[in-house]
Amino acid sequence: MSGWEEKVRTVVPYVPGEQPAVTKGLIKLNTNELPYPPSSRVMEAITGLPGESLRLYPDIMEEPLLSRLAERYGVSKDEIFIGVGSDDVLAMAFLTFFHSDRPVLFPDITYSFYDVWAELYRIPYETVPLLPDFRIEPSDYFRENGGIVLANPNAPTSLSTEPSGIEDVLKANPDSVVIVDEAYVDFGGETVLPLVPKYENLLVVQTFSKSRALAGMRIGFAIGNKKLIGYLNDVKFSVNSYTMNRTAVAAGAAALSDEEYFKKTVNKVIETRERAKEILPGMGFRVLDSKTNFLFVSHEHIVAADIYRALREKQIYVRHFAKPRIDNYLRISVGTDEEMQALYAALHEITG
Ligand SMILES: *Cc1c(COP(=O)(O)O)cnc(C)c1O
């Protein structure tokens, strides 16, 4: 190894789901995007941007997105932090709030970016095993730690934890920041936002990537006590003041202005998901009780890796994690009804 290489901050990066070129016939159920386009108001807002405005740096307060978020979630503007997708928000939150010698805690099976940020920032951490049925046991988090991160609903398990369980974790941990990653909460989970006024150490993180069909626009946000948000902004402004570009701010604000479309598309996904929960067991699948826009399933006879490969040959992409405890499961994003019909037909052939 060369001398300079010894000084490099090395890290094993997160591996996102594949983004194959959009080709006809390919069914993409591998990264939990919404199968429907965003509200038409989003494209109107983007194309309506005066080209001249791009000459100028964007507004550091991300208006009008900030005001719309404050209105929508009933909080004040200084209780909101906006970032380039919730991955950016979470990365900033790890950097800001996890700065002690004690280990940050998160489940052994959860969003696989958490341990990557911990490694990148040299934050000590310990994973806490989920219960055998993949649920989170709140009392497992009643011990000394440097911070806590819980995805609710959790990914890739798709299961949700009751807000009362999260509150138990908050009550037991007044001296740590507790981050609740609610990337999927709009699909039937229950948000802990009502707990924000009660716990100044709670940071709730959400995203426009899933329920608002804007994964390509990169918009995420966090809501928490204004002291917490202040610390987060200090770190953000010490890295890059202008994270949100003008197009994303306009698109995000426009998406929030169309609540009717939001509800319609989210409800459609929920309906399709509930139908899948009835259909898949008929083909020998065990399906966890998803409160998200994806299904976490395993088959009674055929190993997941084989189903994954067979689906891929049929141009249907799902996600398989070759990790302990979950290597016999597949994560399947909920698509349109047509896409799901094609999935069922393919699975029928594969499972015989
Ligand atoms: C998708 C996802 C995110 C990140 O989404 P962004 O596109 O960066 O907003 C964060 N947490 C979980 C659990 C996710 O599944």
C-alpha cells in the first residue's frame, strides 16, 4: 500500500438496488419506487421555472417547500430540516448527533445504509437482533448507548412498530437522540410526529421518494425540536449550504399542493398490496404483514435466490439480500395491477 493510501478514509459503500435502463417489458419491483408518476402539478412547476432563475444560487431556506411542509405537518419552520433525499438527511443526522464513545443502536435487520454511515464517520455501533418474528422489542433499547435509529415501518421486513413502543424507547433514553426513519409511513404505518412536542431528542425523518413518487428528484426532510434542527443546520451549513436545487424545491412544493392525488395513488398501492397478501400464500409464499409499498416473502419449498434468478430471466427485477436471517426472503415492491398480474403469472410457472 502506498503512503498516501494509508491516509485514505476507506469505507465499504452501500449498494443500492439496480437501476437498469428503462426497456419495454422490464418489470422493476426492486427499489420501492411508486409505480405511478408524480402529480401533474410537479411537471408544471418544473417547466414553469424561469431559466433566468438558474443563474442565481437557490434560497438557503428552501422556500416555498419549507412553508408547505410546515403547513402540511402542522409544525413551525424552525422544526424542519430539508435534504437531498432522506439519505442525505440521515447522513447529516448521524454526523451531527452521534458523537460519543458509546455505541449507537439499531436492529440487525434494517436499512443497510445505517452501518455504512456509522463506518464512514467512525461511529461505534451495535446491532440489536430483531425478535424471531422480525419484530422490534422496545425494551432491547433500554441500555446505555450513543444514539438509536429505528426504521418504522422497518425495511426490508415491512413490519411496523406501535408508536407506544417507540415512546417507550424515548422514555428510557432521554440522553440520546432517537432517529425514527419513516420512509414508508404513508402506506399504513403510524407516524410518531405527535411525539415531537413531548421529546426534544426525537428526530422523525421522511422522504418524497416513495409515497410522493419523486425518487428521481431527491427530497427528504426531518421534523424535530428546533434545538435539534438548529444543530443539524449548523453541520449542513458546514458542508454545503446549497444542497437543494431550485428544481427540486419547486417540484416538492408542487407535490405537497396536490393532496388528493397523493391519497389516491397511495391508496391504490395499499389496495394492490392487500390483494397480493391474499394471492401469494396460495402459491406457497409466507408473506409478512406489510405496512409499506413492498412485500417481504419467503417460499415454503423453493429457495429465494432461485426464485430471484428465475424472475430475472423473465425480466422481473425484485430484491434479494444475501444476509444472515433473511437470505431466504425476497423483497418485492408493489407495482401496478398489471405488473402484479405479470408477477403472479411468472411465480406460478416458477413455483409450479
Ligand atoms: C428508501 C429509503 C430511504 C431513503 O430514501 P431517499 O430516496 O434517500 O429519500 C431511507 N430509509 C429507508 C428505510 C428507505 O427504504
